[in-house]
Amino acid sequence: MNGARNILVIAGPSEAGKSTTVRIIAQMLIQYADDPNDPSVPYPKTDYQNSTSKIAREREILTRIKINGQYVGLASMGDNVRYIKEKTFSKLETEWHCDYIVCCCREKGSTRTYIEDSYSNRVYKWYPLPKMSTFNEIKEKEFEIANTIVQDLIIQLFPIRKYIICDTNEPNKGKSDSLLKIFEYMEHRYSKYRTFLDTDFICVGDKDVYAEYDINGIKIAILTLGDDVKQYHEHLDRAATTFCADLILCASQKDYRNKTNDHISCISSNYGYRVVWGRNPYVDTHLLPIELNLFPDAFAHEVDILMHGLYGLFLI
């Protein structure tokens, strides 16, 4: 392929949050990567070391992430036309052969003019990012634009529609609670579409649930249990075979990777599911410390992005 298939451009004035928005997008996309630990494309891969700007060297990213066999390139520096020419497009297109590029530029001036003159036929969409007046408004707008771009990418990156999203983490890290929050959202919005509910789990506790929803032909199953017990496997099997769910939401412990996660992988290979091994994207990150507490139910927001991008359904 000659050049990126689609280019997604964030346009805004100086200090509007363009670079931060690109970093948020990269953080969101990592969980969909074919191999998040691929040493050939470390995150963040900064290639602005020759910049004279200390801020640029420390905060800007130039990276690519392989998702479903396709490369998404991300470039956060957009205020200098030389960088856009020599780094954003030269590196991401010519050297790294990215299929999609997420970049940014000023709302007007030489950087936008260069993209319009050179790549207008491949710009998928312009995403305006105005300069907000308060800190909270800035953060909300950054996440709004990031969510929109991730949704637009998901639609293009994932033509298949069968997914398992598994929140995998250490014991007592809130996996069941994050799925119970999703269950609450589903009940609030789609309770009339629920076709099955099981809350009778032996020797586990009284809060776990398994629920099935058929929303106008789109089938979603939720299993909040995350321990390797017989009922866990039975409900996963039911979701994939009897219910034939389009989307299965579940959890597993890292300590049980040879059991629960192997079982999920078997379901994936036998019944054509793509597995997203997810975690709360804003936990244990030093890259976005100021966003840590914006979304206490961040995993639900990630599921909301996927549901809307793939199925046109809103969770939140």
C-alpha cells in the first residue's frame, strides 16, 4: 500500500491539549494491540530526541501499534511543520508503513495547510479541539475527542463482530467490581432485553452475576466471576455455544493463566472470538497521572467505546 489508508487529524490552537489527547488515544489502543509487549514497537516510542525542546523530548510520542494485523501510527507533535514533514509522515508512512495515522496540527497556519495540500484525499476526518477555559473542561474535551477517534478506528480495524473482553489482573484488584458496574449500566439501559440471569454461585459470594442480553439481535453476556471454578467454565461455554454471544465480558486472575485464560483462549479459537485482555487503562500508569481519578469506572468506559464502535450500542 502506498501511504496510510486514513489519516485522523486533531486540529486546535497552542496549549489546547492536542498532544495529551494523542497520548490518551495511545494508552487506550494499547489494550487492543496484537502484542502489547512487542519489543519492536515499545510504548511510548519517542523519536523526538533531537528536538531542542525539553518538553518535546519528555512529553511527545511518535509510535506505532499493531492492532488486528494493521499498524496505527501516532504522532503527538503538531505545532511545527518541519516535524510533521520529517517525523510524522516520513517516519510513520515511509519507514513504518502505517495503515492509519493519528496526528495533530494547529487549527490554522502552516501545519494545517501542509496536511491539507499534501494529504487532503486521505484525511478521514478533522477533529477540532478548541482551547477550553478551565482545567476540568480541558480534560473532559481531551477524553471526548480521544473516545471519538478510538471509536472511529475500531470500526475500521475490526471487521469481525465477535469479542471476548477479559479484565485480567491480580486478586482483589477490582475486576468483579468493574464488571458489576458494567452490569449496572446494562440494567439501567437494557434491562428489558435481558433474557437470562444467574446469581447462584457456590462458595464465591453473593454479589457475582451471569447475565445475557439480546438487544435487537446483538447478544451480550456478562460474567463477573473471576475465579477458576466449575461454574466459571460452564457459564463461559454457555455464552459462546448456547447463547452464541457477540460480546462476552468476563474476568480472570493472572494467577490462573493456565486455567481460566487457557479456557478463554480455547473458546476464542473454537468459536471465532477475538480476545481483548483488558485492564483499567488508567491504573499503574505514570504517563497520565492527572487523569487517574477522572473515571473511577474507566473499564466501563472502555467497553462503552468498543460497544458503540462495533455494534452502535451505548453502555453509559
